[in-house]
Amino acid sequence: MSSSELVFPGQSVPAKHVNLKLGPGLQQQASYSDPSESTVVATKAGLLQHSANRSKWWVDSNSRRYVPAPQESVVGAVTQRQGEGYRVDIGGAHQASLDALAFEGATKRNKPNLKVGSLVYARVSLAHKDMEPELECFDAQTRKSEGYGELKGGFIIRCSLKMCRNLLDPKHFLLPLLGSKFPLESAIGMNGRVWISAKEPRQIIAIARCIEATDPDGGGMDAEGVKALLDTLEV
């Protein structure tokens, strides 16, 4: 990670790499003076971040409005069957499309039969401001599901986008702490939705309460606070 620098919309960003990948809040623009040259500019205010090898760059800002970006994992709900695929609500300005063949091992004769209201954990394969986003439920390189696909049972929690990024960080305390108390499953979308499943309803309620309490938009509770909260919930 970089030492975070605050950037504002329209500000140029020094993002350069052979395999440059831009995440949320950044956009590549051609130079007016030399069309072969391009610059990277911020499209929203926040903290500029990059990966250790500086190949991935993004702007970290706390928001509840999701703007789809390629390669991001999302939790969505099927709203409509459409020809050979589905329309899926992922919380963005536009609904996303999901082809029925975009699942591991799917063929024209053997493909999933999702119903309206079904939940899916998917990856954004195409995202552009002027087009509907497209989803797929497998890893593009291995063609294996890698955890993507229909989510059965469980419960959806909505939280800030910042909280989702926190939960995806292996160093964040919350999910390991909850996992030490009881078995659970989770699918974390970058779109402000977290799917959780546990054996007992009271455990699901406890997970939801802890995520809400830890969310920077909520109480921003630390590990000690969560332990005390779990004691009061008796799980």
C-alpha cells in the first residue's frame, strides 16, 4: 500500500506500470496535445492507494453508492430472466447482465436455473460508464467457480463500501474473531453487500450486529468492543 495521498476529481495521478490496472475513482484520458500519450486522473475525492508493486491503483473513499469496476466481486440479486441470461441488481446506477453460460461447466443443455430473487456472488467482467455492466460466475483464467455462483440460504447485510474493503483485508480482525466463536460462511461484495450464513439464526443476527457496529459509517467499533458485544449477545 502507498502512503495515502488525498486527491480530488480532475487531479492527475502518477500511475504508471507495464501492467497498469485502474480501480474505482481513476480514469485514463488521452492527452489533447499528443493523442498517443495518456494521463490518469481522479474521478472522485479520496485517498490515493496502490499495490506494493504499483501495478494497481485506486481511490479509497467511503461511500454507499457503488460504481462497478472490472474484476471486482459483487453480491447481486436476480431481478429478471432475459433470453439466455439474467438481469442482476448489484446496487449500481444500471442493472448488470449475467449470461447463463457464465458459470463453471455450463453448456446450452446444462446451465443453472436461477429464479427472480436468487442471490449470486459474481465478478464484474465488463464495466463502462455508458454501458450496462456484465457479470460472470467463474474465474476468467481458471474457468473454475472459485467460490462464485448462486448463494443459497443465508442473509444479506448492507454496509458502506469502506467496510466491504475492510472485510476483504486478511489482516482485519472481525471475520477471524467471529470464526473463532462459531462456524460461518461469507461472501463479500465490493458493492456494499455482504452475504452471511451460519447454523443458527442468533449467530446470523450476531454477525450482522457486529458488522454494523464495526462499519466506519456506524460505530467504528474495535476488536475489544466486538468481544464485549458478543458477550451481551450470548453466542
